[in-house]
Amino acid sequence: MSDAMVATRASDERGTAQQVDVAVVGAGFAGLYLLHRLRKAGFSAVGLEEAGDVGGTWYWNRYPGARCDIQTIDYSYTFDPELEAAWTWSEKYATQPEILRYLGFVADRYDLRRDIRFKTRVTEARWDEASERWFITTDNGAPVSCRHYIMATGCLSAPKPPEIDGVKDFKGEVYFTGRWPHDGVNLAGKRVAVIGTGSSAIQSIPLIAEQAAHLTVFQRTPNFALPAHNGPPPSDRMSLLQSDRATYRAQARQSMAGVPYPQQTVVSWQLSDAERRERFERAWAAGDLVHILTQLWADQAVDVDGNKIVQDLIREKIRAAVKDPETAAALTPHDHPFGAKRPCLDTNYYATYNRPNVTLVNLRQEPIKAITASGISTNGRSFALDVIVFATGFDAMTGAIRAVHPITGRDGKSLSDVWAQGPQTYLGLTVAGFPNFFMITGPGSPSVLSNMAVSIEQHVDWVVDRLAALRDAGFTTIEPTETAQAGWGRHMADCSMLTLHRLANTWYTGANVPGKVQGLMPYTGGVGPYRSICDEVVSRGMLGFRLTGPDGAAQCNDGEVVRLQPDVRLVLNLLATLNLPPIESMGAEGARAFVNEFNKGRPAGRPIGEIVDGTLPGADGPLPYRVYKPATAGPHPVVVYFHGGGWVLGDEQSDEPFCRDMVRRTGMMFVSVGYRHAPEHRFPTAAEDGYAATRWIAEHAAELGGRPGPVLVAGWSAGGNIAAVTCQLARDRGGPDIAGQLLVCPVTDCSFDRPSYNDNATGYFLTRSLMYWFWDLYCSPADRTDPRVSPLRGKVENLPPAFVVTCEFDPLRDEGVAYAEAMAAAGVPVEQLRARGHFHSSFTMVDVVITGVSGRVQMAGALRRFAGLPPEISRGESNQEHDSPGRRIAAAAS
Ligand code: N01
């Protein structure tokens, strides 16, 4: 189109278009609250809604049994205490009609319908650069010209089309749960098929079975379902809410899932079987998804072993509920961790299969061949039917957004093209190249992994507050930068490693829609952390956004909002709130007492084969050691380990979680050495103790239960320094033979002027000033260039192969890299792991920094290679019971 034509078209549109500040698409939970907030903030707004009334998902999903499955007291607006007081829910899980009534009540109370154009579908949206406005065309009435365009279209509002051949040939009735007729459907006496066993099916199947002459359920993948135990709102939750509503709501906003439950700290293996069963039975009886997904044990959602325990307990329940063992087996999920696919809440779901008029067809064994005029045929049977119900789900998260096509942003780019390889967003709220465009609970936000009511309010508040601030500052456009968006993508990917969602093929990942690009779409870092990130973007001057206004006014504070790994961020934030005095201010004794106390509150680590304490003869007297042995039959290769603590703190037990974890991952024996500490024993005591201990351990490997022959050395921080020094001394003093060295964030040099010392001087637990203190206590300035404390200054030729780990946010990062590079330049085989987003303690905080797992997997692989073992630990070595889908998931997750 020529420029002149564009200009003519634009002016035509301006002439006929409805002019508003903001257009909002959708009149569900999000759209209604947006209209209310926008109006209060003084913006003119129009709501565009395809449906005939308000309600969003609750307008369309009218199938039998449709209810919410977050307790309704939590699944409500909280922005107005008077609204909360004015409405009382009748049930723990309200039905679809009641929720729809509630949304109608809200629309009336705030007089919202007057700004909504119903039965109006948005067909196209186009950014006009010259006027800095969006032009929106609809299938009903005037187009809209608006400064800001907000999609509040919901995450589950574009039903999947039937993907099975022959639907058009079927002579009976066809229904979709997501587009259920308003007048209901009479299923009495009919032969009904339900295709799908997701939440919609699991809610509707028991009620359909009660009406139909016969119900045949076509199941592709079984799901975990839990009894809802519906009834009145439970008194315990009600009294929590009523006793202090403001605190209850505030806690919900800061929680991980948007419902106020405490964070569990006890991990599964710290509990006995009886304790785990007791917790599980309590959760089962509670009939609450958030409870059972978060309250059993801390590792249930992040660790395959912790998760498998829950899976097995639920499988027992399914076997107990379903009489026919074959049907029970078919209904039992084995292909995904519990919670990785959206679990369901049910009322009599499993028991429904005991009814004589219900048949389950396992599509994994007999796939559907076609839908015919009279029913459904599988590759084994034909089912004559009167009604087919598709409960086959949605093109989730992106479907409703992409249904408006095209959404054309800057430079004529369409959102569909920009998202061709999957959704790219900043905060799940905005997209680079699409100024003044927002999504409520879009891909990249916690959305469907949270209580939607809480997430919607947070998004709406954030967006409307930003629009008001923008207006007040005189800016007219807001758009995220590519840097910020790419950074968010990385942070999303980092978060996805925290939970097990990535291990299931689900609508969370797009796997349910043929041809859809796959990747985890919701943000898995949690509601509270996400909220704090959105707030941080604002407090750091709209970090990652470009704002522009008249006369060339512009502001762009570019950057990535989260560069730390998500769990590292949480740990550092938590430490910051503790407001601890600097360790170096405590004195050596005080610091040791503090570290001991700190370590007491930390789980020691998973069980391993055996732990044996002993002493070895050092140069000036006995040195304690602790042996960590694998559970498998030895003898195993021996790793001599040196703990961290700046040559001042710690002991042979203080890195116990790390040692246990590495023993499990390597199948090797670790001997952790209690070398002597400064200031009582200054340089070179720690180095000489380390070397002497290594020599003794190598000579006594067999007595210790290890494999005779070359040993390996490993160490973290100052322990990494001792390990590195030991390798140099062993080379120069005629042994022992060392097959490899693992140096984790090692101290390698006495220089403090490398960039990492300044970049990470404070804020990452190990500070520059703490390092100064360690050096001062251990080593006089005159001695510091001695290779026994600064191995980088020594000869680095002919050393054992090395695996060197450095962390981005560690003062010691650059000296670790320098040592690795110096060794490599000298011909030593060196592998490096430069851990992005990690801090000095990331890899030793085993059960806290989950994102450290992949690094420890690499470390273990390196140690095994150095020892001449295959890099992967075999099943026999790790005591894994049997091959099963669960085990295969475990292998994928580790
Ligand atoms: O959809 P789903 P849903 N041939 O995608 C199967 C929310 N929700 O509408 O797993 C045969 O979960 C598919 O099989 P598979 C809630 O978040 C909430 O039930 O892909 N089968 C699956 O079994 C929920 O998670 C409530 O192998 C096919 C089913 O259809 C989300 O909405 C109530 C198929 C689809 O399950 C979606 O739930 C309802 C095919 N071609 C929904 N295609 C509340 O309680 C798909 N399937 C608040």
C-alpha cells in the first residue's frame, strides 16, 4: 500500500473509529477489573467481548459439573473490601453458574457493562506509528482507535478444533465442553462419548454418566485426580481469612501459587514412611490442589524422587477406588510427575468407572481410527453413539492472543511472525516491537500455575499504574527492549529447571496442539517472586522499557531485571532480610560458631551407603577425616575432598550435603579432610596438611575401603585452593598419583584487582571484605605469592586433568578462570564450567539451589572420566530399582 493510501485509510479510520485511551479485549475476571481500574485512573476505555455477556471462561464453560478448583474464597477479587463483604460464596468450590453470577454482580456493582461492546470479536489490531495509536477492527460495529491495547483474553479460551477425521460425517450431536450450549443438553437415555480426560472431562464425566444410557470415555493420557470433598467453605480456611483478611490476602500475593500456604522446608527423605503417609492422607482429605501440590514435602515439585512418592500414594488410591484392575491400570498415570501436568479435582470420578453403564477406552492401546456417521471406530471396535463430547482442551496461553490476526506492531511485524518459534515476552506482559500493547496473564507470567484471581489483580494493577505514571510523566509510548525480553527468556528457561513441569507433554508446553512450537509457557518461578520482579522493574526506573513522548522525549533504562538464577535470587534476598552482621566482624571464633549454627538448620543430605569418621597422622599430629561411601559394593575410586571456609572456617563435615550429593552422582568414595585452620595455624599449614593427608589417603585407600591407585582431589573455595596446591606439590614431591582435580570456585591468586572482585564486591554473600579478612588471617603479605597459596603463580605444567568451576557472581570468578586458562595454555587437559547466574555457594547449597544440579552432574561426569569410569553412572552403581517410566523421567531430570 502506498504512503498516500495508508494516510487516507488512517484518516478514514480516525473519522469513524471509536476513540478511547485504552481498548480492553475480554470481559472475564481480568477485563472487568481492568475496566474498573482504568476508569478510576481517569482513562477512557472500551471493552470488546465476543460473548453475549461478562464472564469470560465462566461464560463459555457451562458443561455439567463445571466449577472452580481453587477454593472460591481464594478465587475472588480482593481489591475492594466492601465487595468482599458484599458477596458470600455458598460452596468450597463454586459452580460455574454461581461464579458467573458473581462476575455479573461485580459488573453491576461498578457499572461496567456500559463500557463493554458484547458480541464483538476483534479481527485485527494495527499499530500506527504516526499517531502512536492502535487501530482495532471488529466484526461488529465501529473500529476502535486507542493509545493502549490490552488483551485480557484468558489463557484457556481458544478451544482446540476436533483433530479426528470424520467429525462432519457424524449424524448425532457434537458438543465442546468449552462451548457448551446455554440451554443445557439433554443426555438422558443417550449413548454418549466423552473424548479426553483433562479437568473438563473429569468434572463432567460423573454427571454425564448419571444421565446417559451409556457413557464411553476415550482416554489418551490418564491424569492424576483428587477428591474435591466439596461442601461449604472449610471452617479452617474461613477462620484464617476472617480473622485477618488483609494479612491473608497479603500472604496470598507473596506466596508461590497465589494461595496462602506456608513454604515447606522438610524434604521427603527426612520423613519416615509413616510421616509421609500421614501428611499425604491429610492432604487427600483436605481436597485442595494447592495443599497437595505444596504442603507434603519441600522436594515434591522439584525432585523426581520426592515426587515419585506422591505419585505412588495416589496410584494406590486409584487402585482402591476402581474395582476392575484393568480399568484401574488404564486410569493410572505413569508418564509424568504429579503436578507437571495440571492435576484435577473430582467428585466421584474414579468410582464412576464402577458403574455398569460406563466404559473406558484406552486410546494408547486402540487409537481412534475415525468418527463415522454412527459413532467412533477404534482400530479394534466400533461404538454406536448419539452424542460426542469433545473435552479435548484448548490452544492454551497463546491461542486467544493469536486468534486476533494480524496484530501488527512496529515496522509492520505481526505478532504471529514474531512468535513463530514460541512466545517471546518481557514479564509475560509486553512484547518488543509492540508499543503500548499489554497482555494480562500472558505467556511468561505465572498465570495458569497460580491462583488466577491473584495473578490477574497483580497484572492489572501493574499495568494501570504504569499507564498512569506514563501519562503523568508526559510519555506516550512504552515498549520493552530486545535486551530485556531476551533476558526474560533466559530467566524463564532458568526457572523452568526449578520444577518438573518440563518433563510432561502438556498444554503448559504446547504439546497438546499438533504443530505448536513446544516450550514451557507459564513462569515457574512463583507468584511472590514474580511480583517482586515486576516491582523491581519499576523501582529501577522502568528497567528494560523504552518510553517516548512528544518532542523527542525519551527514556530508556536498558538491561535485564534478573541475572541471577531464580533460586540464587531467593537465597540472597532471604539473606538480605536477615540483616546479618558481616562475618569478618565476628572474629574467628564467633564466625565459626555462626557457621556451625547456620549449618545445623540445613539438611545433611540424602542417605548414602556409609559414613565413617577417623583420624589420619598429619605432620604435627592427627587430622580428622570423614569418609562418605556409596551404597554400592566397592572398592570405589577415592576423591580427597577439601572443604571451603577461607582457611579459617568449616571442618570435614561442613560440606556434607555437597559430599553426599557427589558420592551419589559419582558412585565414588569421598574422604573429606579436617585440615588445620588460621589464625591458629597460618600459612602454609592448610596447604601442607592437605598435601600430607592426600598422600596418606592414597597410601591407605584400600584400608579405607577405596580402590588402590591414583586418587582424585576436589575442593570448594579455599578447599579448591588446597586441592590445586596439592596437585602442584604432588607433581613436585614425587607423588601421590592424582588422576584429576575438581576445583569449585577456587582461590588461586593473591591479587584483588581482577574485575570480579569489584563487580561482585558486595551483595553475593562472599564479599571482597570477607576475602581480605580470610587472607589476613591465613597468610602474611610477604608469603602471598608463594604457589602454596597462590597456585596461579606456580608452575602449571604437567598437572592432572582439571575441571574448574567458576560462578558469575563470585569475587573469585576471574582468578578461577585465569587458573583454568593458565593450565590449559600449559597443556593440561582442562574443562571449565562458567556458571551463569550463580554465586560462590551455589553448588554446595545442595537442597536449596536446585539450579546447581546440572553443574554437579557435569562435575560428577568429569570426576568419573578422570577415574577412568564411563561418565554416566550405571543403574547398578546407583542402586536404581528397575527401569520404569518414572525412572526414565528421573534420568531425564537429573
Ligand atoms: O483440557 P486438557 P481441559 N484425541 O487439555 C485429550 C482448566 N480447567 O479442558 O493428555 C484424543 O487438560 C487430552 O489428552 P492428552 C485447567 O487448568 C479448569 O480438560 O493430550 N484425546 C486430555 O486428556 C485445565 O488443565 C477447570 O493425551 C485428546 C484432554 O483431551 C485446563 O483448563 C475445569 C485429543 C484435554 O484435557 C484444560 O482442561 C476445566 C485428541 N485429538 C478446565 N486432544 C476448573 O476446575 C486432546 N485430547 C477450574
